[in-house]
Amino acid sequence: MMLDDVQALARVDQHDTRRVLAELPRQCRQARELRATPPIAVARPRLVVMVGMGGSAAGADLLATCAAETLEVPILVHRGYGLPAAAGREALVIASSYSGETAEVVSAVEVALARRVPVVAITSGGALSALATRHQLPCVALPPGLMPRMALGLLVFPALGALAAAGVAVASDRDVDEALEVVTTQAAHLGPDTLTDKNEAKRLALAIGQRLPAVYGGPLTGTVAYRWKTDLEENAKLLAVAGAVPEMNHNEIEVWRGAGARQLHAVLLREDGEPSEIASRFTLVREMLGPTAGGVSEAWARGRSRFARLLSLVYLGQWVSYYAAMLRETDPWPVPMLTEVKRRLGAPGREQPRASP
Ligand code: F6R
């Protein structure tokens, strides 16, 4: 079995992505201690707009989803240039760009400055850091050298801290402690040294095989489904589909009776204590897709708190995309098309592998 052959993995995984993934718990602990300079001193906002693209937006999705059920302050995740019209002076903008060179995020901060909306920046450097320094914006300085999508901990925890400093507590210390325990346990079971029969991520990657993955969450795990899709695309260079129940019942489900359904593999992202109406929809989806789909798998969130559950599912998806890359003999680290887009658009190209694994 290739996935259990650590040397074979090392030949494909030339940038040691497996080590970066295995170190996520440590990255999260380190990130939890990071603080903005100058410190954040803002009134509690009426609206939070979290700005970021790609890997730097994924943490924002996770926090917005955590907040949706419990907080009266809405958190919008904005992927794009500028800012939505709703972002006025009573809002808070949290601008995340791991490289600091992402044009959309820089443009959002420029609009925020023009509108006098308070901004917190989270970045390892680049134009965003320079802008923050010039305007004395609170900025969390991240250690450089990772691919943004693999800096999940560095992006999530400072944003969580920034929200708390602004009076918008998305997860309690207890929730965070639990999430760290959960990912630590996962790290011990999902890495290459754990053989396939005991390794959920390897088994899921093998179950998907050469088929096109369609990842479906529930109302809360739907954003994680999107993160699975983007990890599969960036790491394994494999097109994936993401959706959520119940919405997919109203449209996408039709695809699964079609001639191409055998080429698709559904992965359902589940959690204990789902509302009963969601649980019964998942049961129905399984029953209806089963006979025609290439395959249907389930992945269950770990932990009790919403934060731990979402983080655990994201982490599992990172490993699944890693093994999917290995099955395609693809180095998960480089993203040549994305790098080329940025180069052609004139970005300074800090999207580079770290100096040495
Ligand atoms: C690359 C990756 C991308 C970047 C995106 C934005 O590893 O994950 O999706 O996150 O191109 O760049 P940053 O995160 O530097 O703002």
C-alpha cells in the first residue's frame, strides 16, 4: 500500500508537507500567544468584516460559522476587492493575508482607511504589513515561510484573539483548550506513520480514489466542505465540489441520478447532535445517492464545542487532500497556476516555499 510506504511518500512530498501538517497543534499553540501591535483598542463593533482570499479566508469562515449561532454581531467573510457597503465606522475589519501581498486584501484595507473603519491586520509581511505600519493599525505579525493554506492555526487564533479584544468572543478559553486537545489527538492518528486500517484520512482518500469528490456539510459544516474542496484542489490538484444540506437537496441532488454519478464520490461531513431535520436529510441523501454514486463516505467532527468540531473537520480534510495528492503522485506544496496568476498580475510573488523543510 503506497500510503503506508513512508519513503514513497517522501519521494513525492518533496517539500515535507506532511511535517507541516503534523505540526498543526504546535502551530495553533504558538498562534494562540500572538498579539497585535499596537494593541487593539476599539469599541465593540456592530458588524465584523473578515477580509481574505483562499487559505487566508478559511479561518474567517470557521470563526464566522462559530459565531453565527451564538453572537448577535454578524461576521461577514469578504472575498474580493474593496468592502461591502455595510462596512461603516461602526464595523471592524479584520484583514488577513498570510503573504501580505494579496491585492484584494490590500484594496479592502485602503477602502477601510478611506471610510475610517477600524482595521486589524494579520500577516507575515508584504504590502499589508507596510500599510499597517504606515497607518499605525494593530497588526499581528505572523512567522513567515509556510503556504497560507497550511498556516491555518496562525490565521485562526490571532483572528479569534482580535475578535475577543474587540468584545466579540467567538469561542471561550475552554473551547480553545478542547480544540487544541482534539487536533493533538488527531495529529497522532492521521499522519503517514499510522497505517491505513487505523488512519481515517488515508481510508477516505482511498475511498475517493480516482473519482471526483463532492463534499457536503450541514448548515454549520458547509463552510468546512468548502475548505475540503479548496484543499483538494490546491494540494491534490483535483477538482472537487462543495455544498450543504439542506440546500443541495433542492438542486445538486439531481446530478446523482445522471449518467456521470459513478464518477462522483460524496463525502458527508457530520456531527453528533445535528438537528434532527438535518440528520434525517443526511440519511435520505445516503439512501438516495448510494445506488448510483461511485461511493458515499461520512466523516464525523470530533469534540464538543463548535470551534473544536469545525477545526477537527478542517484538519481531517487537510490530511485527506494530502493523501489524495500522494495517490496522484503530486507534490501538495507548489501551486504553480496560482503563482503564475499572481506573477502576471504583478504581485511580488511571496507565495514561495519556505527555505528548508
Ligand atoms: C496558497 C493558498 C492560497 C492563498 C491565496 C491568498 O497556499 O492557500 O489560497 O491563501 O492566494 O494569499 P494570501 O493568503 O497570502 O493572502
